[in-house]
Amino acid sequence: MPSKKPAARPLTLATWNINSVRARLNLMDEFLRQYAPDILCLQETKVRDDEFPHELFIEHGYGHRLIRGQPGYNGVAIFGKLPLELADARSLAGRDDKRHLAARLPDGTVIHNYYVPAGGDIPDPVKNDKFAHKLSVLAEMTAWSKALKGKGQKHILVGDLNIAPLESDVWSHKQLLDVVSHTPVETEGLLALQASHKWVDAVRHFTPAPEKLYSWWSYRSPDWAAANKGRRLDHVWVSADLAGRLKAAEVAKAMRAKDKASDHAPILVTLAPA
């Protein structure tokens, strides 16, 4: 008798601004032991490619790895327990910062891992070049997103987009309207990016507004958990044809409470088999 094909399995992917992968290897080890996502996307790895700590990821079964590093800041990486093919690695808004990496999965789905600039402290593109650069990156991403039409429909966009777009994505909409990450020009820009390819917000699919939802809590707060003055800066979006496969989503807030944690919590999204 012909052998049966193995049953299709759900696919779980995680995205995490790790804020220096080498500084948080113990935390990463704990996360991978507990959650073991099929695909892991990291931002702000802060390490050269030739110095990347591959051993831990190999130990956890990530036999497929794409890295695009930068020492001291930036840097993105994608790890897979299933094959990954390099699909793209874009420079954004005229700079060669390592802020984007894309991987194609065996079924043709392309995962785009982005790290959008934070934008500094002053929400004025004339007075603050970092903010101007952030807006330029956002505009370029929107043009790229519009151009995805007709190039296949299975796309997933993940990463630290450094913008909390909804009122319920921040602890106080009123108090943060003039704070970088929640200013109107940023939130409107991110929602325009989302609309440009009809991206479905995978996490809000399960936790719709107006329920509060955060993925980042400042290091400046001495008791961040009690104050809970968070922002949802990290996102997972899927193209419309993948929306019907959305099965679960979680903000792994417990990882923010660990010793020497990143100020970002991982986001996990599970897709049902096709």
C-alpha cells in the first residue's frame, strides 16, 4: 500500500524585538523551551552576521536560519523548523540599516520581518531627522505593500513597527497624542499601510478593540506591571486570503517579567493547516 502523507499541522510563528540577542540568550532559551514556534522572527538583534550565536537555535531545532545583522543596533533574523528561502532583504528610505528580511516558506507564503525606526523623541520631521526618517520608511513600506497586488496573495507582515495605531493600543490615548509612536501622523500612516494591501491584524482578530492590548512596557517604569502603561508596538498582519486560517494569537507578557528582559514581549500567532 502507498504510504500516507503526514497530516498537515498548524503553523505557529512568533515575532520579538529581543533588544540584543546575545544579551538575552538565557531568556531566548526559556522562551523556545516553553513556546517552540515553527517560525521565529527577531528584530534588534544587534550583532554582526559572523558573530551570531547560532548554537542555541540549532539546539532548539531551527535548522533553517536567515540573518541580516548590524553591530550595536538594528538587525533582523528569521528562523524556521521548516525550510526557508531568502525572498528579499530591502534597504529602507535610502539607508542600509538592517531593518527588513523576507523568507519564503515551502507553500509559497512569504513572511516579511520589519523593524521600523523608533523616531526619536520630538514628533516634528523638521526639527527631528529621526522622525522624518521614520515617516519616510512608513511611506516606502506603503508603496511596497500596494505593489504586492498580483504577486501572489499569501503574505505575512510581522515586526516591531514602533507605532501603536489604535486608541486601545496605548494606556492613555489623550496623554500620548503628542508622544512619538502614537501621534496622528504615525497612526494614520500605519493604518494607511494596513489598508494598502487589506492586511488583517491577526492579534486584534482575537482581541478586538476597544479591549486594551500592549506588547511594550518602558524600562523607565520602576514597576511596569503594576503601572501597566504599555503600548502595542509589535504586530502580525496576514493577507486577506490567510485570514480564514487564523487559529490563535497571544502576547507572551510573562517574558517581559523575566530577569534582564527585553522591553518588548513576544507575539505568537497560529495558523490552521491549509
